[in-house]
Amino acid sequence: MAHDAASLKVVLPGGSGHLGRLLTAHLVGAGHEVVVLGRGDPPAPRSGARAVRWDGRDPGPWCAELDGADAVINLAGRSVDCRYDKANLERMLSSRVDSTRAVGRAIEAAADPPAVWLQMSTATIYAHTVHGPAHDERDGVIGGREPDVPSYWRYSIHIAEAWERELADARTPRTRKVAMRSAMVMSATPGGPFAALRRLVRCGLGGPVAGGAMSMSWIHGRDFVRAVEHLLGDDTLSGPVNLAAPHPLPQREFTAALRRALRVPIGLPATRAMIELGAVLLRTDPELILKSRKVVPGKLLDAGFTHHFPTWPEAARDLARPHTREPDIEPVTA
């Protein structure tokens, strides 16, 4: 397919989830050709994107979509919303490493490889930090062995490190590579963390958790897609890049601002033991709530990127408005 100067062909491995729908809506709306690589049956036609089957591991006909594409944005990986038992942790690791390796090998084999490969990563790679400085790409502490956190939390960092190592080791000299260390993406699109938080707050459960001192890092969905677009076009950015708003805040302030935005006057507090019990009942893991993620977007700010929603209270107010719901765009069959 021929493209004009403003139009790109973008391939989205693992693009059928919350972030994939968000990016598909943005990219299709901007006039780009979008191809979503997914494991399951293609969804019903809803928009101008295409869906192509892949298994996230082995080469196949999907590799042809990368040859001649302008960009690849790999979002593939098993959801972290699960119990962190041995089997699930191994699935989380293999789904990320295998899919990244598969994309790298497809790019390596392409006669006309993409100019840029944006690879999803996570702000969870940084150390649990409550009182220390926020982590940027230059001075941020990777991992850490804090005495007050469970030892198994280290495995989440191990997964993130292996994910990024697979990207770094890929032999793709003609393709710029970026590891997107994303904080929670707050979007009104169904299926994301904001929808879950909104439900909890409306049920009266939006109070401080275990005292509420742990930091919350986040990014508004509109700033996330704008940051991705910036990364696609800025040839000076490579390696790890934090995708986050510039002002993380304590969990107690985060939930208080969300309650105000949703006009919910009461938020019941929860102890650590209550969170751990609730996580068992909901088949998720308390690390997702109890780990303090304190991250700032150093490289993006240095590159001149400006957030439309730099602070959480204004972002929460915007997301609470009915008109902010993004279109739930799904790809059409190939």
C-alpha cells in the first residue's frame, strides 16, 4: 500500500486489548493503516483496521505484514491481573519474551524492515519507593530488595528485565527500538484500570489503602496515545522511555481526587490484610495495589513533550465526564 507523507502502516501485535483499542482508535482516526496481530478469532468488523492471526511465538504469514511497514508497536503479553502463582508468573514471562523474540526475528528477516519498533514494557521495573525521589530513565533504581516488601515481588521485575533484554538483543540495526515503560493508562475505554477504580469508588471503597502512602504513577489515555505518536516520529528517542504523567502522588490523595471527580463523598479505608484477602477473592494479586510506583517521564519532558493532563485531579475530572469515553474500536478481518 502506498502512503502519503502523513500516513503510516503500523502493525500492532497484541493489539486487541484495552491499550490496543485505544491506539487503534487514535491511529485510524489520524489516517494511518493499522494491522492488529491477535491470537483469537478476528473480532466483528467495527473500523478501518485489519486483523491478522498470529500465535505470539512462531513465524507465519503474519511476518509479511512487518515487511514494508513503517512501525511496529508490540503490546503482547498475558494480563497481570491474576494471582502471582508459579504457573501464572511463567505464563506472564513467556508471553512477553516469546512475542518480543518473534517480532524481532520477523524484523530481522524483513527486506524492508520498519523504521521504528515500540515495545511495551512497564514502570514496575523500578524499585518500590515511598519516600525517595521519583525514578526517571537516567537515575531510576531498577528492582531493589526492600526489606518491607514480599520477596516474590522481585519476579515482576525479573519479567520486565527479561522483556527489555529480549528487545535489546534483537538484531535489527535498521530499526530504532524503544522500550515503553508505561505507568497505568487511565482511559474511559472499557477494560482498563480506570473502569475498575471507578467501580470501587462508586461502591464506597475508594479510601486509603494500608495508610495510602504508596505512590501512584499514571498517564491519561489521550496523553498515552500522544506520547506513542511522539515516539513514532522522534528519531532522537531510543532505549527505555517512561510513559507517565510528571506528577505521581500518594494513593490517599489519588483516591480522594477520584472521589471528588465522581462526587462520591465517602471512601472506606482498607488495611493491608483486607487487600490481601480481597485479592484472593478477586483472583488478582495485592502487588498491583500495594507496590509504590513513583515514576516520572524524564526523556519525554527533555524531548519537549507536553502533557495535556499533567496532574491527576484534572485528569480525573476529565475522565469522569461522559463525553470523554473513547470509541471502542475493534479491527476488521483481514
